[in-house]
Amino acid sequence: MMAWTGHLRLIATWPLLPVALAQGLWLRGRVPRLPEAAGPREGLAAGDGTPLRLLVLGESTVAGVGAPTQEQALAAQLARVLATRTGRPVQWQALGKNGVTASATQTLLVGRLQPEPQDVVLLVLGVNDTLALRRPGRWTTDLRRLIAAVRERVGPAPVFLAAVPPMGEFPALPAPLRIVLGARARVLDQAAARLAYRLPEVHHAPLSGRLERDFFCHDGLHPSPAGYRVWAESLAAAMTV
């Protein structure tokens, strides 16, 4: 039923596509392209005992766009929250690239992973697949292949799929572009949740609550350091149930 609802939601946005595509081209030339966060893309959040090894893989938010340093970006903040919740140290690694889709992540990033075990893998994807108007079936196929490729490198670790961000709430997006991308992001997120339900040791990690303006940095598209903190808290809650 959810899949059919999603398809109907996409069909309802078709009349808006010509205007939305024109807005997208206009917006691309006006929104500043922010740099990835500075600093090392790995570290250790303090705790007692054996470190939990955390790998975060994905798009620009994993690269920390919107935060000045990696310590203020998603992976490091998530590691600190997990360390607080579990009492264990968290050895984290962030491997992200601006603009990648799920398919491109497998092609461009997985080969850069060291073949060593991880305890938890977090995949943060979906915005670029939404922008590419990826169909839900293609999206889940790409995710399935990516999960298999990552596990070939790091072992059979539990994999968490971060929710596709609710693009209908991005301040930088005007209507009807916001409506079209919001609907498509929801459909991809629901497809990812269904995939997680079917695959062993794969989990969907929703992003709870509405996104306030201070969640975003000044481009209105990427999280601010405060937004990354909110997201990290939500992800840690899903990981430590």
C-alpha cells in the first residue's frame, strides 16, 4: 500500500515538473557551492572499553558541507553522542563526497575503504538520487548493491540507512520545486525503509521532527553544526534501541 501511495504522490507532481526543472536550473546558478568541512575524517570519541568502530559513508553531509570542521560535522558528532549513550569509545571514519548518488558511492568511494572490520556502517544518501529523479526501484537496487559491496570490504556489520532528508522543508527551495522534490524524497525514503525491512541486519534510521531554520547553514540546503547535532541525536537514538 505504501508503495502505491508513493507512486500516486509522484504522479500528482508530474504537472509541476516543467516549472520545477526551470527553477532547479535557476537555483543551481545562485546557491553558493560550499566547501567540505576541514580537518581529519577520522577520530576517536572518548569512552571506556573496546572502541566501537563506526564507518559513515555517503554524500555531501558525510563530507561535512555546512560545517567549518569535521568535529562539527555529522560523523564526529554522531560518534560523541554514541559514546555518551553507550559509555564506549567510538572510533569513527567519514568517507563522503559532494554530489554522489548511491550508485556513484559504490563506484567512487567503496574502493577507497580499507579492508578491515567495522562494527556499524551508516549510509547517508538520497538527496542526489532525488535530484536525479531516480525511480524507487533503481534506488533500492543501487542501495542493495552498495550494501553488498561495503560488506565485502568491512565484513557483515549492521548497516543503518539514514532517512532521505525531507527536501520539502529545505528553505532554499521555492515552490513548486520544493513540492516536487519533497514528494520524491519521501518516496525514496519509504522505499529505503522497505528494503531495510527485507534485508538481514539492515535498519532504517528516521529523522524525527520538523526541521527548523537553524537546522540549516546559510545556503538553506545543508545542515549547520547545530543541525548536524540534531541529526546525530536522532541517528544515535535509532542505533541504540
